[in-house]
Amino acid sequence: MVNMELSEVSKVYQLDGVEVRALNKVSLKINKGDFVSIVGPSGSGKSTLMHILGLLDKPTSGKVRLEGKDIFFDNDRRLAELRNQKIGFVFQSFNLLPRTSALANVELPLVYAGLSLKERLLRAKEVLAAVNLEERLNHFPNQLSGGEKQRVAIARALVNNPSIILADEPTGNLDSNSGKEILQIFKKLHQKGHTVVLVTHDLEIARTAKRMIKVKDGEIV
């Protein structure tokens, strides 16, 4: 079953009157349960590709389908709903709220989803336990190591049971040991049936995935 599909997607930016083609007619299928890495050097177009996969950026041309349905980028409210319901994001910089506990950070997407407080707390505790942070529920980000912060971010990405998890350079701010721990978590998530897309410039990290997609000059090579 195809989870997400891009057909002939291009993205063109205008910078100081100059046309910059970040993506050029990219076609890509990500199947349910895939573990895919997208690898390429800085400026290759991989971040633009991730933003379009995450419904964060609008393609200049081409089609994007999520679970077989066309995505229309002219309805911001609907896009926000789809991101909240269908896509879990993990970023290099963690993007945690600094004055909020690990539990509250993970619970936040469920607030927007309209779940009751009881349901939110139960689900947030479950996913934090899944990343071995049940002893850190009430710790704030400044009380956590880099690896623990990223595990909180992964738990937050999982809490809505998304169709796809997008991880952008998730080990970029971590030491090598913490980075290996985070990659093991993604492997385990894949083994449990989650669809994972890992964006990185590091070929060694990219090889962690079951399928590797190389991007260069806005094209899949």
C-alpha cells in the first residue's frame, strides 16, 4: 500500500530575481511500513523534498498524494489538520518548549486533536515509556541530555499514531553514542510497522534505512 506519493514535483524559488530550481520533476513512492533515507549534500534539495513530504511547503508543479488522496495546498487549515493527524516530525534541534515538562511537550499535539486531558496523559505516558523515558516525565528540557531531548521529540511525533514519521537530521546535534541510540529507536519503530523517512547528509546514517534515495541538484539520482 502506497502511503505517500509525489508525481513530477518541482519547486522553484525566486531569489533576487533569479530562478532557483530546488526540485526538478521528482517522482517518489513511500509505501506503508517503509524505512527510507533521503541523502544528499547541502543544497541538493533534500530539505525541500522533506518540507513537501511534510506538507510544510507547496510545490510549484506536480502532485502530492497522501494515502491515495490528492493534497491541495490552498487550504491552510486542512493542511494543518493533516500534519497533526497524519505526520510526525522529528527535527535536529528538537523543537521542545523549554518551560514545559517532557510529558506536556508530548501531550501538546493531542490538545490540538481535541482529546480529553485523561486521554492525553495516558497516551503521552505510553509513548514516553516506549522510548524509555518513563522516569523523566516531569523533567524540563534543560534537565535532559541531548539524546533524551530527541527521545522526547520522537515520542511527540508518535503520540498521534501518524501515518508517516519524518526525521530531519535527527542525530545532527548528538554525540555518536546518543546518535546510535536514536537510530536504534527508528529501527525498532520500523520493525513495529511504522513508516519512517530519515533525511540526512551522512551516508553512513542513511545506510541504516532499508531503502536509500540519493538527491543531487534537485533530482533523484
